[in-house]
Amino acid sequence: MRGESETVEVRHRTLFARDCAIAGSFAPSERIVLYAGDCLDLLKTVPDGSIRLVVTSPPYNIGKEYEKKLRLDTYVEQQARVIAECERVLAGDGSICWQVGNYVEKGCIVPLDTILYPVFSGLGLRMRNRIVWHFEHGLHCNRRFSGRYETIVWFTKSDEYVFNLDAVRVPQKYPGKKHFKGPNAGQYSCNPLGKNPGDVWDIPNVKSNHVEKTEHPCQFPVELIERLVLALTKEGDWVLDPFVGTGTSIIAAIRHGRRGAGAEIVPRYVEIARKRIRMELDGTLRTRPMGRPIYEPAAAGGSPVHSQRKSDFAQPALFEEDAECGKKG
């Protein structure tokens, strides 16, 4: 499978010559656009209905170095302006994927996808999935359970939309399972191409030991966006990220023969994005491959740590060694 994947990547990369220009402004004839500035200024130059996929992870309004923390209602108003422009540029059979976490105020959380849902639905967009992105690493909390997921809300502009399920199938849990009775007895009961990945995605987030880590504090992994690009676009389509950060969405797009565009306001992130895009074009960018199994310490010679707290209830199995414990990204 990996050999086939590498062949496909090489074929797609040939669509983008090593000397392919990284344009600073949008034009339908371009293949890669990295705009250094406000995304609303970029969006103004994009024609109506020209983008097949808008995918992004906007600031969460929690005071990271690249954002100024705002009142929640002001933040939603700003997001609404960007979302409205994204809806305008979206093709009739296109998709918007907005990846968000939680807004935190004095220890209380507000799930941003629920706050933004009325903005999307108010524009006539239709939700297809609320995808839970699960990961193992993050800040540790003392007064609530540590957050280990974020969400991707997927909306379409109409009921006719691009969806390539076969391109993103994952290995079957029981690939050799067969029908044991009926007209199909003896035949395989599962799709030979693999199963639907579902709406809970277990993909490691980009932390200090991740091969893709840059200085950006909230970088998302290329493989997360690759799955969306493969499922929701066709070769040659435009993928646009209004908050492109270090260029991950553009990288995922050009890796699979799509066109990529994005905006970023922080100059040093623009330079990191430009460098990473150029490395992708050269075939030297290191990323975590799609479909690679999650690293498990027990399998690598380590041993999981289990609670030793006693219980008044007779549940010895709760504290026994389990090879599934301690999974790590």
C-alpha cells in the first residue's frame, strides 16, 4: 500500500514543477497562492463559485500569540464575515470544513462548533458530519478532564456534492469475514477496498516530537487535511484555507494534484509556509504518512502506567495489564 501511495504522490507532484511559482495573489490560472495578509482581502479577489473545498482551523480566541482575545460575540461576528465570503466563493457542489476546539473563559468551556453552527446554517449551508478528531497529547487539566479532541464541522452548499469515499477507506477490522448463510454465503461480507473511516478520527496531533513540528503553536497534521482533500475534491480543484498558518492545507492539496490557496497575517508563518510548500514541491518535506498505525509504547518495549487505587467493588479486571492501554501519538 505504501509503495502505491508513493507512486501516486510522485505522479501528482509532477503536475507541479519544482520551479512552479508560489503566487502572492489569487488568479484562476495560478496553481499555488500564498497571500501575506488578511484573509478577507484575499477572498475579495476570488471569483464566485470557484473553490471546491474551503478547509481551515481558525483562531480559537484563547489568546495565542497570533491572535488578540476578543469578547465571544465579537469573535463570532468576525468569523461570520469570513464564513460568508467562503460561502460566496464555494462551488455549488463544494464543501466547507471548519476545524475548531473550545473557547475557554475562567475554566469554563464553550464548544465553538455549536456557537458557529447558526452562522453556517443561516447561509443555507447543510451539515453532513460533525467529525471528532481524537488525539492523545495536550495540556493536562487539574479541575476538569483533559481535552483530547477537537471537531471538524463539514457543510455543503447543496445536496449534490463531491464525496469520494473509496479514496479514503481504511483497512477492515475483519477483512476475512464472510456471509455464513443466505444467497451470499461464503462470499466476503465487507468492501474489499476497506471500510468507511467513520466520524471519529484518531490522528496524532503535532507536538514537539512530531516529524512535522514547526514553531507554530497550533499546527495541524497534513494527514488530517489529506483525508478531506481526497474525499471532497477532484484533481485540479481549488482548495482554499483562509487561515493557512504554516501551509498545511496547501501542502495537502498540491500533494494530490489539486490547486491550493491560503492567507496568513503573521510574516514568519508565511515564510515557514513558503519553505514547506517549496520542500513539498521538491519532494523533501517530511510528514507522517496517511494510515500509519498509532505508536504504542507497550509494543516498543515500554509498559503502560495504571492506577493502583483500590476499589470497594469486585472489579479486578479494571486494573489488569491491557495491551490497549497507553496508546500514544
